[in-house]
Amino acid sequence: MMKKQKRYFLTEEQIPTQWYNIQADMTNKPLPPLNPATKEPLKPEDLYPVFCEECSRQELDQENAWIDIPEEVRDLYAYYRSTPLVRAYGLEKALGTPAHIYFKNESVSPVGSHKLNSAIAQAYYCKKEGVTNVTTETGAGQWGTALSYAAKVFGLEAAVYQVKISYEQKPYRRSIMQTYGAQVTPSPSMSTRAGKDILTREPNNQGSLGTAISEAVELAKTTPNCKYTLGSVMNHVTLHQTIIGLEAEKQMEMAGEYPDIVIGCFGGGSNFGGIAFPFMRHNIKDGKTTRFIAAEPASCPKLTRGKFHYDFGDVAGYTPLLPMYTLGHDFMPANIHAGGLRYHGAGVIVSQLLKDKLMEAVDIKQLETFEAGVLFAKAEGIIPAPESSHAIAAAIREAKKCTETGEEKVILFNLSGHGLIDMTAYDNYLAGNLQNYDVPEELIEKNIDKVKGLV
Amino acid sequence: MMKKQKRYFLTEEQIPTQWYNIQADMTNKPLPPLNPATKEPLKPEDLYPVFCEECSRQELDQENAWIDIPEEVRDLYAYYRSTPLVRAYGLEKALGTPAHIYFKNESVSPVGSHKLNSAIAQAYYCKKEGVTNVTTETGAGQWGTALSYAAKVFGLEAAVYQVKISYEQKPYRRSIMQTYGAQVTPSPSMSTRAGKDILTREPNNQGSLGTAISEAVELAKTTPNCKYTLGSVMNHVTLHQTIIGLEAEKQMEMAGEYPDIVIGCFGGGSNFGGIAFPFMRHNIKDGKTTRFIAAEPASCPKLTRGKFHYDFGDVAGYTPLLPMYTLGHDFMPANIHAGGLRYHGAGVIVSQLLKDKLMEAVDIKQLETFEAGVLFAKAEGIIPAPESSHAIAAAIREAKKCTETGEEKVILFNLSGHGLIDMTAYDNYLAGNLQNYDVPEELIEKNIDKVKGLV
């Protein structure tokens, strides 16, 4: 007999068959995205030229709390889901805390992160609607990897614009995407007008997520049967990620516990919302009092120091105007290793929930996240992605409070991915070559001033 | 309701509590290892100066078929075991085969391979016997990674000699070991006499597994409370790996099938024996007729083209004389990417089983293994380690035979690890820069002639 159970799995029959759309249960609905030309609320049709139709509808759906997961998607989920819910006995011991720490281990997906949950869904809908080609951008590489695999499974051609500096610094990521059969282009490239414009002006431009988005969107708009896909920020992406929290809810029940605190790292909001929203519905509907904490980088503090305002989702201003916490679309985050969290704005749903105080946010400096990541690796054996280490660091903060107070709080965080492709970051940390980055208040104010004129 | 189940897990209560020692059930026992000085059969005490005592006893145990897994080891196994047994529907579809293909997915271990199964056991026994420091060598890096983590868990200091060319070409592997807290030294180094001798003669020596073994053994012998650990070849390592096959046996039962063919890639024999031996006992004892296939690189063909003879386990001749299939201890395998399979000899048990025709072996060329690995990645989403791709290639060969004959054979192979740290290999393959290597018959004969004089 084992003394204590560490991992909880669901049988395939127990895996949820619907995603949870928190928009339907929110008292204060998110404000509508606006057409930047007319300033009119967006309709699904406005998104069709870029996104597939089903994702466009899901994006603006404020009626249906439960959306059926198509059988073909569930069939592919079954290759790696349920992911394990793990009781982190090793971490608890290392911290000497009375807290019960659990993590949902999304790093066991074949591509190494939670991103696959939405990539499969988006690729499936594209295929169903007769799309033959999909495009996207990738910075850290997790999303590009997930989409490359999902596209291959459904027989779609995938074109990924990878930020040039990442293309060169992370050759393993590029190789993985190419192994899945995707076409990977360093961005800016000469294959789009957006790319050409930049390279003509600035031949040595190293690329940015904003530029790569522009290239991917342009390719989608100018290619027949081609759609653009996105890995976070959008409501439909977060919807697909709720499979994480819905599984965790059942697994926590198997463990005989319910979380006092739920934590996710925060870039655009899809992994945070994915684990948090299914539990948050019990706060909204059943009087539970769980705390929800989004852990963002101190160098990109949109939730803790940004302003709630309509802003563009990209640097060039091609997207609809979104009501969100933002640092201004001109904000250029420092070059931290958690590349997946370097985004100026927060998703629309999360922004409304934060405004309504249904959740909290904390900002964490780079060195604290790596300290947490190394402690976790030694205690639990898994090298976390630098992004996920933000969630670990926030969990450790809460567990240490329990050590002081003696409270046996139940803490659940999402381990969104592993860091095996990010070992240069750990190398730099262990060699003492990483630093923290401050964001001057004046810089945020200046960016926000520009945003204020938009609506 | 899902149409077809893809993955099978065991509950923690179902995880086997004993390892299986096939030596006890073999009609023809393996010949004894010999002391090279006296040519007398080895006793466990002869191994104590290098290995911990419990591993030394397990090494030579031909009596006990079942060895209890210590509770502390089972406790750590529970962090990642059971590993999933997966029905490879994607691969079956890609091949259009009527065969039922299953794989045991050891790549989900926190360190990315099966190596952890023995690293935990060896570190545990060392700790229990009062050892404070462990040493080892690593080539491809999978074993060094596993030992670094296991040592950390038990509070042991780990010193890993990493073959210099691997240290420089695989910096991610080095970083992972350092993140776990291990001291990693490129070999040859100036820290041992063996290393100094080589570097004095040849300052630019790029290292070899044989040299790294000499350094690790020397450090263990000259340091108080320090033992050497090995990741394959030895009987006790294969014993610890039988957890793979014992789990798979129960999981195949859940799937309602029994394998007609069991396949593992082959370096020293521990992952092959780990998945094969538990099923092989039913051939030996219960009249089953399962085929067991070891898949080795054509560039290192000890099972298919080597000779059964007493030989040294290392290049320098420091180890006992082992009765095994060998290419001669002077054989230098070509620099294929499956670094974990570049070893001149086969473990003692496997050698006896092959001699007695209880198993088969096939040799596979490098390009065929990468073709198989890329097909598998596209079909199942997991990038396999170049070593594991040998097993995949052998499974594909058998599945294609079924396509021709129409037989619905049940094929089980071990996916020993993922290849996320080996993406340069895939890069080279996709760019057309990899090649096959021939081994001239004269070279084997020359090496074997030298071995013939040993006993």
C-alpha cells in the first residue's frame, strides 16, 4: 500500500465533453470589441475574413455556458488527456509548508504545453469549414509547435512566422515545427508586404510578435482557403483551455479537496482562464470563496499597473479595438526569457473579471521566477517553462504564508509547460547572467495617453 | 462515449511492487563474469569497491525471481508511474496496417526517458548504505540527467563525466544536469589520472564513453563514501527496468490483448530487457509464443554480427570479463545520433537469451530510423529519441508485413524517451545531411581476434 497518492487521472469516459464559457455566467458581461473604423460593436461576420467561422462565433458568445467539444477533438485530446493532477509533496517538503500544493501538469502533452488544447480545436474547425492552409506567429515557440502538429493531424498546411531573434536563438523549436511538417519563416520576411516594408526601412530588424502577427494575418487574408489562428488572448482560445480546469475539478474531488487558491501564469490569459474559470463559476453561482491569482512578469505588468481601456491587440493596429487592461500597444517588454508572457494587453474576459474584483493579479520579477523554477525542478523533477515558473513563484509565496500562519490551505496551480527547450535560460540564470527589469511609471503613462485617443 | 480507448494507466495500487529477475527462470543460466586477474567467477564482494552492495548482490542473483521494490523507490515511481500504454491509432492509420500497435510511453518521466527507473533505485540503495557521493558517465545525456535528479532527491552529491564532444554539442543536457544540482565535467578532464594521461598524450582529445567510464570509476574508487553507478548493460539495471514490462502486462490485459511481438531498441539491453523479460517469462513457463526483437543500429551490430565471447565492458579493460555478444572492446562505433546505442557489447543475460534463440535481433540503418521517427512524430505527436526510433522502425517493418498478409498481429514496443534535446539530429536529417555507416567484416574479425586471447 502506498502511503499517499500523488497523481490523479480521469478515465476517458470521465474526460469532460463540453468546454465552459464563463461569459454566459458573468453578471457584468465584457464590453464589446469595436470595429476600429466604425467604432461599432463587432459581429462574428466581421471576424470571418481572418478567423474560421466557428471560432468567430465562440469569440462573441455570451449566451451559452457550455459548448460541446466535437468528437474528433475529443478523440485527439484522448492522446494526452486527462493530464495528471499532481500533489506536490516534494515541493511541500522543500518549503516545510502545511499547505497542500497541487499542480495540473500540462507539460505532458506531446508538444510540451497546454497550447495543444486550442490548436487541435482551431485546426479541426478550419478543416471542417474547408480551409486548407493555416497561418500563425510564434515567439517563444510553444504555440507554433502546437499548431504545426495539429495542422498535420488534420492534413492542413501550416505557415508559421517565427520572430527572427527566436528563430535564431531557439533552433530546436524551429526544428520541431519542421519535423511536424510546417513551413517556418523568420519574421520580418520578404514574403509579405508588412515584412518587406520593415526590411526596406530596417534591413537588420530582429522581429517582434507584433510584426509576426501582421505577416501571418496578411498571408491569411491574401490566400484562398487560408485562415489565421492565435494561441492566446482571444475568448475562444480561453474557452478551449477550460478543459484544464474542468478536469482539475474532477481530479481535486478524487483527492478529496477543493482549492482555496487557484494560480496561473499570465500572458494573454488562456492558460490562466483555462484552469481558473471552471472553479470561478462556483464562486459566481455557488458561494465558494476561492481566490484566483494571475501571475505576470514585473517587466510586463498590464494587470497590476496597466489601465482598463479600449486598445489594439497588436502593434500595427490591425486588430479590433479590445476593452482590456493594457500597457498601450506600443509597449515593448524587456527581453525576459518567459517570451510567452511578453504581451502588452490582457484578454477581454479576464480584464472584466479583474475590474470586478473576481480575481487578483501579482507581478513577479525574473530572478524570483527562476529561483522558484530551480527549486521546483529539484523537488519535483520537472524543469518548468520560464512562463510556468511565474505560477510556481506565486504558489510558493502563498505556501510560505501558510508556513507562517500554520494554515493548511489548498493551493492549485497550472504547470502550463516544460522548459526543456529553454535550457539556455537556465544556463544564464545559473551563471548569474540574468537580471530584473523595472518599468518606469512615466513610460506606462506615455503609452496610455496615446491609447486614450482611440475611442 | 469515446469510440476507442487510446491510453491505459494503472492506479497506484496496481503498480507492481516487485521487479522480475529473469535469471531465476532461465534454463541455461548466464555464464559467470570473471575476475580478469584470476579468471575466477566473480563474487558480489568483488564488486563492492565500485558498486553499492545491494546492486552487487542483485547483479549475480540467479535464485530469486522476484525482488521487492523498496517503499521509498515506489514512492518516487508514483511521481510518474504508471507510464501510459498507448494504442498507436495514428501510426496504424499512417501505415494502413491491420496490426494493432501499442507503445509504452517512458518519455513522460520527468527526465524524459526510462533511465530514471534505475537511477532512483541505485541512488536509494547508495543512500541507505551510507554513501554520500555518486559518480557516473554520460554520452547522450539521458542517463546523466536521470542520475542527477535521483541523487538530488536522496541528498547525494552527483559527479557526472560527460563525453567532451557531447558536453559541447549538447549544452541543454549539461544545463539540465546542472539545474538538478549535479557537478558536470567534460571528459577527458584533469581531475583524474585516467583523464590526465589522455590529455597529456593528446591535448585535443574529444572524449569517449570508455574514457568517461574510467574517470567516473577512478573517482568512485579514490573518494570515501562514493560509489559508481551505471545506466545499462548490468543485470541489476535491467532488473530495475522490468517495471516497464510488468506494468505493460497489466495494461495490455486492460486493453484485452496480448502481444505477438515485443520490441525494444538495443544499446546495453536495459530498456529492451525491461519491456521484454516480464512477457518472456510466459514463453519460458506458460507456453506463450511471443517474438522478442531487439533493434540495434547497423553501425554497431553486436547482436546481429558480433560474436559470443568473454570480453571487457570498457575500452580500457578495467571491468570484469563478461560473457557476451561483442564487437570487441576496441570497436569504435560511427558517430550516429543514437548515442545511447553506441556500445560494443550486449548485457550478459540478453546474450545468453539470444544464444538460446529465446529472442531475435535486427539491425537498422540510421536513415531508416529517422524516417520512422519523423513518421511517428507526425502520426502520434511525440518526437522520439533517436535511440527509440530504432524500436519504431522495427515495429513499422513488422506492421508492414501485416499489411501484406492481412494479419492483425499485436505489436508492442517501448518508446524509451523523447528527442526534444536531440533536435539538431532531426535538423540534420531534414536537411539531408545524415548518412548510413557500413561496418566492414574484416574490422569485426580483427577486433574479435584480439578478444579471443582474453580467456
